[in-house]
Amino acid sequence: MAERTKADRQASAKKAAATRQRNAAEKSGADAKRSGKSVGNTAISAAGSLGGALKQGAKSVASRVGAARKDR
């Protein structure tokens, strides 16, 4: 096996450091994307829940109005 010079070792170390840095950047980008999706999904879920609550409230009001009219 050929002997590795100091320059070879340094070049390998620089390449490895660049790869680690690139992988860390990709991971943080993926984490941010996942976090953004989670926030978006939570907002959609909350809006759906609010819509359902409003619908139930409207049904309740409608049934009360209907019941009040029957009592007249």
C-alpha cells in the first residue's frame, strides 16, 4: 500500500469536513421543511375544527329558532 503523505491526509480531512457540513445543512433544511409542514397541518386541522364547531353552533341556533316558532 502506498504511503500517504501529510498533504493527502489534509486533503482527505478537508473533504470529510465539507461532507459533514453539507450533510448537516441538508438535515437542518429537511428539519425546517418538516416543521413547516407540521405547522401547516396543525393550522388546517384547527380551521377544520373551528368550521365544525361553527356548523354545530348554527344547527343549534336553527333548532332553537324552529322550536321557538312551534311554541307560538
